[in-house]
Amino acid sequence: MAVYVYGVARDAPGAVGGAGIGGAPLSRVTAGALAALVSEVPDGALRLGPDDLLAHGRALEELSARETVLPMRFGLTMEDAEDVRERLLRPFGDELAAQIEAFEGRVEVELRVMYDERRLLAEVVREHPAIARERVAQRGRPAAATHFRRIELGRLVAEAVERSRVRDEQMVLEAIAPVCDRVELRPPAHERMVVNAALLVERERLGELAGALDDVAEAQGGRMRFRYTGPLPPYSFVQLAQAA
């Protein structure tokens, strides 16, 4: 059997509890004050699928509810317990211990903010008379006759939406900044997405974060939809553990 590594935490007495990939029980491989959280998997080529990804995430979330865990990337396997000690825990022990200390009591929240599409388009037309005029001018005309004008109109709309997005993204981030330790911004997945970010937050301040987001949503009056997922292990902020 090989060893699948989920994350690294402080060593602690007692059984880990819970199950990992393939339903295998979770256990600890220790070295000094650190422990890798692992389960056994069949040796040789390991073919992992969506169910295994869910099991990986579920194991980390259950563990992080009780202790500070540095999550490893999905799919990390090592030969055996001694291999985990010699290639992970001992050579990177100081850095891993420092990151565990830095993330103590902190969790990740995934934030997605999206525009209501109809309200966004109405707002763009209302705020940009040139776009409104061009839309009226093209109405009822054959597509072939207005092909290039439609392309230009699309460009103007996209630019207007992006200006609104940048402005609104900054507004949302300023509203939650007092509650967040760090923010990892990601590119929007599509043109209606205002914010796509990972937030590092103290677990005790999750209620404050929810309140701040609720206040922004209420002020926007349905113009935006807010979705946040967490608490999660700090996937987006752990550097060494991900690289290892």
C-alpha cells in the first residue's frame, strides 16, 4: 500500500477519525511536532476521479473544523510513512510549522458576486446614450446590413460593463476589507461576474463577514447576487504545502 497525503497539522494525541479516498481510515504520520494526515491507497498507478476529489475535500474540511491544517494538492501520494517523513515533514518542517502558526484560527471563504443580467444591460443603456442610440438605430434592420455596427456595439457594451465591474469590485472589496486578513483575486469567469475571490478570515469573524456582505447586497437592491462558500481550509493561501 502507498500513502495518500491530505495535509499537514500539528501532532496531536488520539485517533484522527473520518475516512478518506476509497473509504480508507485517516491516520497520522508524525515527525517531531508535525503530523501528515494520510490514508492508505493501493500501490502503483493511482487513477483518481471526481468521487476521490470530493473525498479529498471532505476529509480536509472535517479535519480543519477541529485543527489548523495546511491542505496539500489533490493527488499527492508517497511510498510509505517513512517517505512522508523524509521527503516532506523533516526537510520542510520549519516552514510548515511557521505556516501552521500563521494560519491558526483562520479559514478560507470563496466569494462569487454576479450581476443580474437584465438589470446590468438596462443600466448600461441608461448610463450611455450613445449605446442606447445605436441599439435603436439597429432595431429591425437585417443582420447582414448591420454586421460591423453590431460588432462595434458589442465592443462598446463590453467596455461599459468592464468599467462598471471594476468600480463595483472595488466597492465590494472595500466593504469587506476590515474583516479579511488577505484577499486572493482571480479573473472573472464571465462578463457578469463582479468578484471572484478567495478570502482569508479569522474563524471568529465569519459572522462579521456575512453581515458585511449582507449589507452590500441590501444596498444593491437585487442588482447583484452574492454567493460565498466556507469555511474551508486555506487552499489559496498555503504556498509551501501546495508546492510540496
